[in-house]
Amino acid sequence: MQTIKHNNLTWIDINNPTPKDIEYLKDNFRFDQFILDELFVPTIRPKVEEYNHYLFMVLHFPIFIPREKRTFSREIDFVITKDAVITAHYAAIEPLQVLFDSCSLLGANREKAFGKNTGNLLYKIIEALFEFSFRELNHIQQKIDKVEKEISRNPDKTIIKDIAIVRHDIANFIRTVRPQKTILNSLAIRGSKFFGEQMEPYFTDMLGDYARVMDALKNHKEIIEALHDTHESLLTTRTNEIMKTLTVLALTVFPLTLVAAIFSMNTQIMPIVGWPNDFWIIIGIMFVSTIGIFSYFKYKKWF
């Protein structure tokens, strides 16, 4: 647990809450026991609830884990009173820690983040999380650009894995962010009443950040789906070309095999066999057959 105090306001950040952390909150704040219990374990669905003197909110944000090269949903629980913001999470969250450290080290950053009430601090925290989401979207954009270059340079089956990774990241991102719209709308209504009408523009700005994230996600999703379809079409075209070539070769070899098989039959009467220059006559028949097959394919424009 780490704490920052400024202008009679407090920010308490708890990573992996322990019974000791929950006991501290119980002793220093008048939170309901079931809320303290919820801080101790993860919650699947986001929500915002208003109580007598505080707000309780659960949000999920997508966080990219570099070593696993995947995006995971990370939960953040908020308990907001008139003079304190408590954030609890169950894994390290980079943008949250960066904001906390900047407020700890620099008074100007602390003054800007805390403002005059906890509503301003809550806004700055959520804004930092959304800004981090935009950075994650830039990573996805870079992956999409890489896939596009690979497709234009050499479309092969190895690109399918890269496309699948990007589609998986986008799906996880959308699954995490989409439910927040209802929660942020509800926060705008409850927050204006809890913190005062002067906070309405801040909550409107939160909704604007959410809309921009979703627009970028939809755009990325449409692009990667289009690239997937393009890649499939190119692979299909390449496969068809290979099959056409193999078919031409097979049909070209067929008359040669047929003539060879006929003249290798062990029969009493075999035309041409025994004639002067019979070998060259048979080779000529094979050559003429091959030229005829190629001429027919050329006439049909099969190659």
C-alpha cells in the first residue's frame, strides 16, 4: 500500500490487497464490510455504485504484457470519498504507477492531479489509463502495418499467425473496453451529484476518450479483417496457379506415357516397331502429341 496526501486529499493505491490493507481501510474509513470484501477479490463485471458518503466503482483496462506479447484485462477498484481516493488492483498496472510516482516526486504534478477535490483526481487517473490505452492501440497499429507489408511482399501461410495475434489483441481490447460505456455514463450522472456540477465537463471528457478508443478499435478491426480477406485471396490465387501448372504438366506428360505404354505392349503385331528408324518415328509421335497439347492449352489461354 502506498499513499500520497495533498491539499487535505489522499490517494491510497493498493497492489494485491492483503488482510492488513483491508484492516487499515476498515479502521480509517466508514466503508461497508461487503465493499471491503469486494476489494479483496477480483470482480468480473465493471460497475459503479453510490452509497451514503462514497462511490464504489470497478473498471477493467487492457494492458499489454511484452514478455507474453498479449493484451490482458486488468481490474481496478475505486472507492471515492469527499477527501480520499482508494485504488485497488491485483497486478501491477504501469500507467497507474507512473501517475502515482509523478505525483510523489513533483509538487506541480501533484497539484495538477489532485486539484481541489477527489473528482479531479479520479478524472486524472482514468485519463492516464485511457492515454495508456491509446499507446496500446499504437502498438496494434504497428503490428497491422507490419502484416500489411508482409502481405504485399510475400503472402504465405506464416502470416496467418501474425494476423491471428492482432485479431486476438483487438478482440481482448474490445471485450475489456466496451462494457465501460454504461459505467462511465452512470459515473457522469452520479459524479456530478457527488462532486458537484463543476465536474460535468470532466466526465464528458471521459466519455469522449472512451469514444475515441472505441473508434480506433473499430478501425483497427476493419483493417485487420480486410487484410485477412486479402491474404486469403492471395493464397487462394497462388494455390490455383500452382494447381493449374500441375494440371498442365500432368496433361502434357499423359500422351507421352500413353504412347510409351502402347509401344511397350508385348504383342505379336506392333505397328511401326521393326520399321527402319522406328525409334525416331515413335519419338516424333511423342513430340507432335506434346506440341499439340501445348497448342491447345495456348489456344484456350490456360497459361
